[in-house]
Amino acid sequence: MFALSLRSAFDINLAAGQSRSLLTAWLVFHVVGGQVLLPILFATFLFTRAVRHPVMVNMVATWIVASTIACLVFYGGEYYYDDPEQAAKAPLCKAQAAMMQHAVPPMLATSSFALIYHVRSTVRTTIVKDLPKAFQWLHTLRTAILVTLPYVTFAVFSLAGGISVMSRPNEVSLVRRELYCALEHSSMSIVSALFSALVLLATAYFEISIVLTLRRNSTGQREAGVEDSFQRALLIRVVIFGVYCIVGFVLSVVTVFVSTPAPDLFIATVPVVVFIVFGCQGDVLTVWSFWRKFKTPSRPSIKGPRMKIEDDAA
């Protein structure tokens, strides 16, 4: 099935102005990053000692879902670049247009926001104080909201996108976005892009808050003669992920006014970046290097609770 899909994707007559190399890069990033590397990371977080908070695991899951949707037409063998009318009749092409163009960006923006918000809350709670035990149920409620919010967002925008596609099925093609099926003109896609931009703007705000808080805390530790390398590593990972969020915010705005595959191609690299950023951690690498015996690294002796991105903090 994969071989047939591969042949149908690349054994085609691309329309004028469409690049075979661009399509190849798009598919490689999504297949390798979103359907090979991220499932490995997802399974590692769920079934090994390298446990992570549900919000982080959920962020990985949303990117797996997004990459799968991005490859729907590829797996279905429906890359009809040379015949937009035939593409419009393909069920998978219509489904991809409804989800990829309208629902996937808000879902990814919301899952990124949920992760950054969780990290920011963890940092503030660790540095200040924990909630009283009588209010610990708020942790569970907050986690449930952060985990389900991306899927609720996805469902709402998928429904709206599906209505737009079904009302104008003849306008679905691979011409406008070049890499995946989309409506030629969709006001709903503008709403989707603006919603994503607003969410990512809020994400950038919390990202800045995290950096400032950790910087103040790190300065205090240095003055006290204590250093936490784990905290520094956390800061680096969060900053890298946050930079991608900010770039995603800019690209979301750009795609509203300019029809170009460049933003989509950039976003296709995110699954690989997520794998590298959150997969290159000591405990994860130890699990993957199962044939070697590692000693559990000792952590610096610091009084008080430590910040961990996987901690369940308010």
C-alpha cells in the first residue's frame, strides 16, 4: 500500500509552477517526523520510565494527527495535480481540505498554548508555593481542560470546514496550496488563521513570562552559589519550542494574505524539531539506549521542589 501510494504521489504530471522537490520535502518531513519519530517519542512517554505530563504527551499526539491528515491524499493515491476537477471528486481530498485548511492550525496552536501554559504554571507554582491539598483537584481539572481543548477546537473547525467544502465541492483542488487539498477561496480559512494567530500570540506572552521567571530564579541561584543544570536545559528546550510558536504566529498571518507553500513547508518541519527538542533528554536517551547500563545521574542538592516540565503543578 505504501509503495503504491509512493508511486501515485511522485509518478504524476505536476501542474505548471508546482515543484516535485517541494512535494517530496513536504511528504518526507510529515512521514518521517510525524509518523515515525513522534510515535516513538509518544510511546516512550507513555510506556517507559521517561514519563511525561499528559499535556506534553498530548502535544506530541496532536502533531501525529496533523501529519497523518497532511498525508491523507498521499496514502490514498489521490494526487491529481494535473486534473483539479478529478481531485475535487476524491473523498480523501475533500476530507483533507476540510481538516487541513480549517481545523489543523487551530488544533496545533491550542496544543502548543496548552503546553506553554502548563510549563508557565509549573514554574510559578514551584518558585512560589504549592496549592493547599484541599484545592489539588484544580490540578486535575486544569489538566483535563488543557488536554481536551485541542480536540474540541479541532472538532468545531472541522465541522465548519466540512460545511464550507460540501457547499462548494468544485472549488476543492491542489492548485492553491500546492501541497494539500484546499478550497480556492474560503472565508472560514481566514477565521481559522486569525484564531491560530491569536492563540499563538497568547503563547508567545506566556513564553516570555517563562523566560523572565526562570532568568530571575537562575540569577538568585547563582548568587547563592547553587546551579541547577536541569533547569537550564528546561529553559533551552522551552525557548526553542517557543521560537517555533512565534514563527508559526507570523506564518499564520502571512497565509491569510499570501498563497505560498513556504509556510506550510516550514510547519512540516515541526514534528522533527519536537522530536529533537523533547527527545534529547537524559532519561529518554537512557530508555532508548536499552543495551547499555546507565547510572542514574544525581541531581544537584537544592532545597525546595524542582521544576520539571512533566510535573503536575498548577
